[in-house]
Amino acid sequence: MSAQSPAEHELAQLLVESLNLEGVQPEGIDPEAPLFGDGLGLDSIDALELALAISKKYGFQLRSDSDENRRIFASLRALSAHIEQHRAG
């Protein structure tokens, strides 16, 4: 497992809190592991809740109809990088 950056750790905390992930520690989420399917096992409802939490915390919208979502939500690292590029000042 690779180490989380500070931004990835902050996002991992948001993910665990907003989705009420029982028994998951933010620091235990591998930043390279898939968030959906075999990784954390999130589903489309989780994606919507996570997108809402991200828009509240970071001040920009993740569009549910974006073709980029599969890449953006691929892993904690990919999502964190996307947020860093788009977050409001």
C-alpha cells in the first residue's frame, strides 16, 4: 500500500464520514485501490453522496453525467488529484 498525501488523507476522512463506512479507517484506504467494485466496494448511491460531500467541502460540482467520472472516481489518488485541480480558491 502506498502512503497517502495530506490531501488524500483529508479526502479519505470525508469519504469515511460522509458514507458512514463502518470499520473503515481513513488511513487504511490505499490511495491506489479502486473505490468501486473489488476495492472499497462503493456503489452508485455512494458516488452521489460522495459528490455532494465534495461539493459542500471543496466548492465545486462533480457532474453525474460526466464521461470522466469513471477516471475521476477510479481511486482515492485520482479523486484527490481532480479536487486539487478544481477546488475553489
